[in-house]
Amino acid sequence: MSDHPLIAAIEAGGTKFVCGIGRGPHEVLATQRIDTTTPDETLESVCRWLSKAKAENGPFAAIGIGSFGPVDLNPLSETYGYITSTPKPGWQHTDLVTRLKNRFKVPVGFDTDVNAAVLSEYLWGAGKGLDPLIYITVGTGVGGGVLVNGQLLHGALHPEIGHLVVPPPVNSLAIHREGQCPFHKSCVEGYVCGPSIAKRWGVRADTLPLDHPAWEEIADVMAHALMNLTLTLSPRRIILGGGVMEQPQLIPLIRGKLMSHLNNYLLMPEVGREIDHFIVPPGLGVRSGLLGALALGRLALDAQGTTKS
Ligand code: ADP
Ligand code: ZN
């Protein structure tokens, strides 16, 4: 057993909440999946499970939450710790942090699910010590977390990489050629998230055959987004996760198209002979979100120690 403190971790997703208790990536003592229903019902189930986990494993020193969003990350804001304008019915303006803090009386770390994932990949996964680091998930939506100068990137809000604008695919063979995002005509999410793929091609993403023309187009859209990110943030590595990225043909296709779009403009090995180490799958697999939440709990505990001393 390590001497790290026990932390409770919550990966808050639109479909499911995954909770865990542990000390680090090799010491997760228990986990639980809870379906996302209404905020009250879901958060009550989470709190009940955390109380049980505490009774069975001992008290935890902090809680970390990586949440679907958009979320309010500004500690000076009245709605800090809230899920804010989400399209998910019933979840707009939901306070996560105060509820857990009041219930368990420990520091609570809070960030987006994708910032949590980039943090765990930076500490323990496929991006160990590499900075800037980007983690993108392509699943029910598209989201991205960014770590720069050892810190998770926040700003006026937080990065919303899923809505980067990309050129509309040319000569698309899709049934519905237009992007499916209700907000933007031609953004990444409107073409490549699972529901957009299903709407555009008329078939569920996980049932499209490996050699279907959809994958070339999806890779092309992704490569445009990665080109923009490479040009603006100069990342040392980009990690691609989420359900859609489980298609094994996608990452090699994206690597090739990224190099072709950049057209030898950037003279760096990462977009040349080392491309296989530049665009990679998550090192922690599906655990990056939960372990990221655990890392956020650790940070909250450290921050409290710093303020007190
Ligand atoms: P979430 O984004 O809700 O956390 P996932 O990352 O698992 O969850 O993404 C779910 C989406 O990914 C669904 O739209 C599903 O159709 C799609 N998906 C899941 N597995 C695959 C797969 N192997 N190939 C293509 N698409 C997939
Ligand atoms: Zn959009």
C-alpha cells in the first residue's frame, strides 16, 4: 500500500457516472457505475455509494470530479462547480461541487471530463511528462482537454475543441452531407461523433464496416482539427480516445491525413518520421477519466495544504 491518501473519484458522464475510491492508478480499491438519470437521483446514488465505500475502505481525504459540460471552473464565480448550459435535459444549472463538499466535508477538485483525462494521461499514461498535451474524445460528442505549462488549461470558459470549424467534406457520399451540430454548420462534432456518424451515414457507427468510405471522411475531418490544434498550441503529443476511436483503422488514417494537410510546413519530427508517437490512443484506456478524477482530488488536497500553511 502506498502512502498516498485515499481519494474518491467521480467521472460524471451524460450516460453514466463512474465512481471509485483509491490512492492511485495501481490502487483503485472499488468502482461503481451509476446510470445518469435525473440530477437528484443520480447524485443521491453517488453519495450513497461513496458513504458505503468510506465505511468499507476508510475515510477519503478529498473528492475529484471530472464532468461533462459545459461547466463553470471559475472559483470566483457564484456558479463555480456547476454544470451550466448543457443540452442534456434536466441537467442545466446543476451544482455538483457544493453538494459533495457539504455531504463529505473534504476538499473537492473539479474540472471537465477531458481535462481530467489529459491530466491522468500526463501523470500515468500515454503522455507522461509531455507538455503541452491534448486529449480528445470522440464518442457521444467530441471534447478535448489541454495541459500547458504543467496546468490544465482554463480561460474565459475552457477549451471546446469539439466545435472547431473544419472545411465541409468534398464530394461526400453520406446520405445527409451537412454537419449535424445544431449550433454550427461545419464543426468537428457535427461530422465525427457517434450520433453524427449515424445520422449522416444512416448506420450506427459501430456497425459500419472497416472499409466503408465514411472512415476516410471522418479521418479527414479529424486531421483538419488536429492540424489547427498543432498550429495553435504546438502540442508534443495528441491522445485520441472515446468509443468511435476504437475503430483500429482510424488513427493510422488520421496520421497520414494530418501530414498531408500540413504539407511539410512544420519541420518537426512529430509530424514526420515520429508521427506514430505524436497521434496515439490513451495509455490508460477507458480508465483515463476515472483516474483523472482521482488526480483532481489529489490536486484539491494539495491546494488546501498550500493555503493552510
Ligand atoms: P461517451 O461519449 O458517452 O462517454 P463513448 O466514448 O463510448 O461514450 O461513445 C459512445 C459513442 O461511440 C456512441 O455513439 C457509439 O455509437 C460510438 N461507438 C462506440 N463504440 C464504437 C466503435 N467500436 N466504433 C465506432 N463507434 C463506436
Ligand atoms: Zn458545433
